[in-house]
Amino acid sequence: MHLPIRPRRNRRTAAIRGLVRETELTASHLILPVFFHAGSEDQAIASMPGCTRWSLEGLVREAGEAHALGVPAVVLFPAVSESLKTRKCEEAWNPEGLVPQAIRLLKKAHPTLTVITDVALDPYNADGHDGLVSDDGRILNDETVEALCKQALSHAQAGADIVSPSDMMDGRVAALRQALDKEGFIEIAILSYTAKYASACYGPFRGALDSAPRFGDKKTYQMDPANGREAEREARLDEAEGADMLMVKPALPYLDILYRLRQSSPLPLAAYHVSGEYLMVKAAAASGWIDERKLAMEQLTSIRRAGADMILTYFAKDAARWLNDGQ
């Protein structure tokens, strides 16, 4: 006698659903991106409701609260004074600059917190680009890589655990690894933005840091959203150059890319649930048409399901609370 197949047996109760659940999401999978500035006041960010541009004191407090909830790491994004932005980006490797100050304070206050730093020139660049710009408007690859090495070294010297180049210049992972090793920072890991797409989802972030390009766009160095095989090529190059972890950015429009890299790369994978993805949830929730908590958790779970070992998300603190409460 033919017996009917009934998959619903495995969905009958919450306990059974938990026993057969394929994808696990915990606070330990989350990384909190944090914005900060040199001022003494914490500032609400208009383009990202619920996010703050922290003072250094506020940054230490915010990171401590996230860490207490089980979030193991933060990634630092400085809002640099306009007066410090130049075409040569010298402030990017100032050993007494905003990022080194923040690293030292965080590591002193929270020794077990993992501190990740963004390695790119756009916060310091009068032109607003991730790389140095020639007089005729070209992004200079090799000259930028030299500057990034100095920037990464200043972060390592201050106590950063992981440096994360987001610039998409060719050859920067190998150069960073060589520069770090030469100075004795062999234990500092490199989390490479391997597949960073020229996405429309970055607008709120640029508003938070006032880091939009002053001319043109970033399509000569960030990837074409139409390309998938190119991401696999970038991943192979980053692996060969010494990257310790790879990243896909943004996350949700590129879950297929994340899945492809999960199938082809043995390295840990990160995905960045970026500002535009965050703001879409916030705006839809503010309209009353969706449940913010349910949608945010569904999105984060989908990113894990696609293959991410870690997720950079502005929902990190909230998600950790929800997970601790039992979603």
C-alpha cells in the first residue's frame, strides 16, 4: 500500500521545528558596524533611523552593550572632519587619528571584543573616492595600494584584530599581507571585500559619513551587478594573495554570489547587510505594513542559509536581543 508523504510532521510543533532546523543564526554570527566622529556629542543619523554617529565615549559604550549581548565584533567607520580631507588622504594613516584612538579605547575597555577596521580612503579623500585620483580624474590603483598599506599598519599598531580592505583595488590583499608581515603583524587577519558591487544600496551609509564621491561614480573599481563569474575570479585572487576571510557586499541582492563562493572557497565568508537594505526594512516598518523584527530576522537567516559565516548588520544589537529573548 502506498503511504502518503507528509513533510508537515516535521513542522508540527515549535520543538520539532527546532530539532530539524537546518540553519542556525546566533549573536556570535553578527558584526556591528559603528559610525563615530571626533565630537563630544552623539548624533542621530538622519539617513539611517536608529543609528548614531557616536562620540568616542559613546562608541565605547555602544560596543560594550553589543558585546554584552553576545556580538563578538565591531567594524569601525569614521566620520572625518572636512578640514582633514585632502586629495592625498594623509589623515588615513595618522597614528593619532580618529581610528587609532578608537581602537586603543575599545581594546582597553573591552579586551575580548574583536575590532575590525575599514581600509579605504573615501572617508579622508577630498574627492570622495576609495582611491587616490589623478589630475585627469582616474583612480590610481598602485598609488592607492601604497596608501592603504600605511593605513592598515596604523590600525595594526593601534591594536586592531582584523583589517578589512573595501577599496576594490587590484593587488591590495597581497600588498597588505606583505606590509603587515614585514612589520611583525603576522597574526592580524585580512577580511577582504572580495565581491563589492557598484550598488544603489549604499546611499544611507554615504549620508552617515558624508563620503559620497564628489564626481563620477565607483564603477571602475566596484563590480558590475550583472557579473557573477567575476566574483569567483576575485575570490581566487584574494585567496592566492593571502586573504583570511572573504566578503560579499551587499548581501540580499547577491545571495547567489554568496552561495557560489560558499561552494568554491574554503575560506570563511562574510556578507554585509548594508545601509540601503537596513533602511528598506525600517521604512517599511514605519509605514506599518511589515513587522520589523520578523522581516529583519528572516533576512539575516537567509544570508546565513546562503553561506555566510558572519554578517555585518546594523540590526546586530536588536537581533542579538531578539535571539536572546527567543524569536
